[in-house]
Amino acid sequence: MTTNWPTNKQWILRKRPEGDISAEDLAFIDAPVRDLEDGEVLVRNIYLSLDPTNRIWMSDQDQYMPPVALGEVMRGGTIGVVEASRSSRFQPGDLVNPGLGGWQAYTIGHEDAVNPVPSLPGIPLTAFMSVLGATGLTAYFGLMDIGKPQPGETVVVSAAAGAVGSIVGQIAKLKGCRVIGIAGGPDKCRWLVEELGFDGAIDYKSEDVGAALDRLCPNGIDVNFENVGGKIMDAVFTRMNLNGRMALCGMISTYNKDGLVAGPADFAHTLMKRILIKGFIITDYLPRAGEAFAELAPWVMEGKIKWKAFAVDGLENAAEAVKRLFTGDHDGKLLIRISPEP
Amino acid sequence: MTTNWPTNKQWILRKRPEGDISAEDLAFIDAPVRDLEDGEVLVRNIYLSLDPTNRIWMSDQDQYMPPVALGEVMRGGTIGVVEASRSSRFQPGDLVNPGLGGWQAYTIGHEDAVNPVPSLPGIPLTAFMSVLGATGLTAYFGLMDIGKPQPGETVVVSAAAGAVGSIVGQIAKLKGCRVIGIAGGPDKCRWLVEELGFDGAIDYKSEDVGAALDRLCPNGIDVNFENVGGKIMDAVFTRMNLNGRMALCGMISTYNKDGLVAGPADFAHTLMKRILIKGFIITDYLPRAGEAFAELAPWVMEGKIKWKAFAVDGLENAAEAVKRLFTGDHDGKLLIRISPEP
């Protein structure tokens, strides 16, 4: 036990958002940290991951986990450092991933649910919150397990400058594909082509996406890694080739909307072109994380995959910062820096 | 060469249907039969298969084969008997499948595209136009290759009393599944349950499909073999379980409509439940036909799969008879009997 047992800071879900997330939906509170039981560790969280799926968890729509209950700590992935331990597996000072540590300064985790963060030479801790964390695994498994890209095929990624999309496109390039990204604004598009090596990028804010796809994908589209949904998805879908694959990772364009969001406007295309559509959630693939890590870690260490983290300082800013996911007003994986790295 | 070289009768596509197929869309004409070249056989067609996909072929929508061109013989599968042969592989009197023989009395086929019709004890020729033809293969591969039903799972089939649907349901029962069919009218529903052994049937003409699914599928739906599309598909889709599979075989409810038909109304369900949607066309599976035949033929011979053919006499009646596919006014696989069996 530490002598200075800390007070916790937590973001609590107060009410379910209507449309965009509002400051009213969450409350920032002080809370005591209880004593540890056998097998538990106290983790001081360092980084909190902000992800589009946060908006889903805040709603009570039918979803892939239970919604965050009103009055509960907001759910989120963290990385932190062990401050106190009643587990023989962890010592104070160990860097760990306490699972879904939540939007809070301290997390108590059971040793069975806490994982050590590996140390790789020259790789910063933030990598394990992005390219070598759930973000990278999402990109890897959606593309490789569902998209099954073959050399020479055309892969289109939406939200391509996002944390997941930017990694998807780079993996597809490493696998020998032609890769086109759809992103918002000239800076992001330039980054995709000039820095990440995409074969083309479409600025959906200023271009006709369909016409641009016609120009940039003269042989049609074989794989769609879909993050956006709605009209952008439709523009891609109608151009998909025979036996095309859509890895449906998210539909961020729809999360802040009420009501149901329909599938592809031309669903007959699914039949005529024998397209495969598969929704996936990264949690399904966690038992296979080692497969992804084995390919991703060398690429990251060799600089073959580039990635960015955009860390906003201060847990107190999380409720404002999460909105950036929906406005695109951030650059790389969006994190909150809750406390300093050791 | 025969001494009495016949005159052909053909249905020609005159114009593309608007909405329902109309008698004006097709013309019934006389045409000469040309001389055979080396390797060719002259087939007198006995049965013509009428299928929902006929309506797709008549349109110029983007589809899985080229549309039937205006002025061309209407496309369709046939079985017939060889009347004359310049192939060493076929003799007059042989029963053959000349591929897509077309809506005509005689078809000239090249030996490489003509297949013998096997002879099975006690099995009528019409079986090879239904349960042991493309219809049965469609049911088998859509269910087994995409649906991948596991014992104890719940399978829902739409257009369940149709030629394909009725076989799908029986295969699923043989594989140990709970099977619910959706069909139009009490007679069809009774047939599914009392004759074919379905666990339940829903009359979409008189019942609330969603409420009936809730009652009949208390554990949700694992596999949807989808023939109908639209609202019936939606009622099934929203009840699909985690890792559910939709084998998209057809969307007959939409074929006579203009404009695009959207995918599932609640597409987010694809993501939340990690559902797989896969369109398929039986032509893709023809190289694997032997797999299906090996399971289906014993079932048919042992009476474990029941099937019906509904043969309308006279090629001249084809253009009227094809409409029955869309009104449901037929019972079993819809055929035209063009000429008598030998």
C-alpha cells in the first residue's frame, strides 16, 4: 500500500447524447480509490484512447457491448503504470494495459485482466495506444482477414487519414495493392500521398467522390475498408468489382444521427457482383493479436509504417477532445495524456 | 442430318419490361434451324426452366451476365433430347442439358457446352430441372458454403415454398437446424410444416412477419437464406444473431420495381453483430456441382428431400407463365413442357 493513497478523477456518463456529444452528457468528478484486494493492481493511467466507438457506447442503441450505464465511469482504453500491487505478477513501475481502464486517473485491475506493455527499442509508449494497440490490430485484421487483399488489387479506405485508416492503407501498400484514400481536406490528402505512399487521395469535402473514384480506380475496387458509411460508402460500393470485399469497421458519419441507417443504396450490386460484406469488432480478434503484432512491430521499427498520435493534455479535457473525432479536427490517433510518462 | 429438318419456334426479347413483364415485351416467332457444324448437336428441348432471374436478364440493369440483347432469343435453361449430332460424344436419343438452351424449341449446342443428363432409378427427368439441377445447386451452395449452418442453429428462408427455398429448408433440417420459412398463403405454409418438416412457417400475406419471427425464433436467427429482399429481409435481418450469415440469393420483391433498392434498413446491425452478407450466383459454383450432387442425389432417391415441378404445357405459353413467379401462382419449380419426354 502506498502511504499517499490517491483520490481518483473520473468522467461519469450523466445522460445519453442526442446528436453530437455535449458537455452536459458527462460529469467530471472526484471519487475515492478503494483498497486493493488480493491479485489486484492500482494503475495510474497515462494515456486514454479516444475512439469513434465512444459515441456508440454512450448511446443505448443495440451494440456489441452493453452500453455504458448512466452513472458509470465512461469506458475507454488506457495504458498506465503500476503504483501499487497485490499481485505477484506486477511490480510498482511496470507499464501495463489494464484493459478498458476507463476515463479516469486511476484504475484498479485484476492481474488476469492486466497485460504488460512490451518494450521495443526506439518505440514510444504512444505506439502501443495506436499502431501497436487496438488501432493497429483493427486495421490489420479488418484488412487481412476480411479484405484479403491480393497484389495488384485496388483497395479504397474511407476516413483514410484517421488512426485506423492510415494504417490500413500502408498495410495494403506493403501487400502490393493500389491504395486510394478518402479524407477531409487537402492537408490530409497530401499527407496520405506524399508521406504514406497512397496512390491517390480524394478530398470528400471538395471533390465529387464518385467521379474521383472513377478517375483513380480505373479497374474498379476490390476491397473497401469502410469507416464512414452513408454516401461515401455508397460511392465506393457501387464501384466494387466481382467478388469484392467490404470490411465494415465503422460508420462514423452516422453515429451522431438518430434513427436507422440503411445499407448500400444499390443492394442488388451485392448479388450481381457477389460481394462479401462483413462487420467486425476488434475484440473478436484479440486472441489472434500475436499474428498482427508479428507483422506490425517489425514494420513500425523499420519505419515502413508511419503513424501519428495527437495527445491532448489533461483528463479534464476529454469530453471536449472526443468531439474532434467527429469534426476531423485532429491529426493521428487521438489520445488524452492523463499523467506523465515515467 | 435428319431428312425432316425442323423449323424452330423462339421467344425473342422485343423490349425491356417496365415494371411487371408484359406480353408486349416478347415475341413468339418461327425461325429456321441452320445446318450443324462439326462438333455440334441439335437438341429438341423438352423442358424450359422459368426463374426469377429471367426478369433481371430482360432488364439492362448492371447484372451478373450481359442482359439479353433486344432481338435475341430469351435466355433460359433447358433439357432436351439429341435429334441430330455431328459430335462423336452424343447420339440421337441422348438426354442432354445444352446449357442455357433458351426459350426455343430447338437448340444447337457445341459438344463442349452440352452435358449428358444422368439417369437415376426412379427419378423423373423433371428432377434434373429442379432439385438435381441449378435450383438444387443454388439451394445447396448458398446454404452450405455461405450459411454454414451448424446443428441447433436457427435458419430462416424467405420465398420458402419456392423451388429453391423449399430445398434450402429441407437441407437445413437434414443438417440439424431449426428452420422457419416465410411464404405467401396458408396452403404453402401448411405444406412447409406438414409435408417438408419445417419447424414453423410465416404467411407474410396475413401475419406481421417481425412478430412471428419473434415467436418462432426465440433464440434469434443464425442463417438467413434470402430470396425476397425489402421489408421481409429487414424483418429477418434485425433479428440476426452475433456472427449471423446472410446468403443473398435473390430479391424477387424488387425485380419488377424501377430504381435502386437499398440494403438492410438497420445496416449498423451488420457491424454490431459482425454479420456476414454474401451475394452469390449459382454459375460460380458449377465447377463444384459434384459436391452438391453427391449429397443431394441420395437424399432425393431416399425421399428425404421432397420437391415439386409445375410444368405448363406449350412453349407458346412461356411469356404468360413466367409472370407466375412474381405472383406466387404456381406450386414448385416452374417449367415449360416444350415437347414430350422420349
